[in-house]
Amino acid sequence: MTEIDAKTDALVPAWLTLPDIAEQFGVEVTRVRQLVKEGQLIAVRRGENRALHVPAAFIDGDKVVKGLTGTLTLLRDDGFTDEEMIEWLFTPDPSLPGTPAQALSENRGTEVKRRAQALAV
């Protein structure tokens, strides 16, 4: 887990702590930590106490946003760090329109994955 810089931090409109997510999911915090370890979520250290935070846009009620895990896998395979993945997911893309994170939350994951795959070329 990395600590992100102020520029990347500012791209993300809202963050959730791991205990917040555990409460939403109705599971123990250890289960959320496991999701991070398995690469289904990205958690970064931020704030004064350097607590682990996940972008709120990655959570849809009581589950991970559909298509996020596959997109993260593609980006990791392309050599992206956690910070670079967050930056890419929250940077506006005029061809979508909006950000890749917005597109995922709107169930447009196929479009996002196509763009992530094109990064490898």
C-alpha cells in the first residue's frame, strides 16, 4: 500500500476507510483487507494518521463496483502502480465521456477495459 501525493488525492472526490467499507458490506475489516490483498480493491495511505482509504467510487452499496477488479488486473498487467491506477481511473477521458471510474459506476466497464487494454499496446 502506497501513500499518494496531493495531486492524486485531489482527483478522488470521496474516500472510505476500511472499517467504513466493512460496515457497508456487513463483514469484518479483515475481509476488506483480504479484498485489497487479492487486488479486488486499491487502498492507499492518506491523511494525518496515514490510515488506509479506498476511493468511494469503487464501492456500490454492499459490493465492489462491477468491472473494477478486471480493470485493476489489466492496469497491473500493464505495469501501473496503485497510485497510477487511481490517477488513470479518476482523470477525465473525453472519449468516454467522464472518468473511467464514473464509467464503471454507470455499468460501462467494457468501454473502460478497452481503454485499459489499449494502454498495453
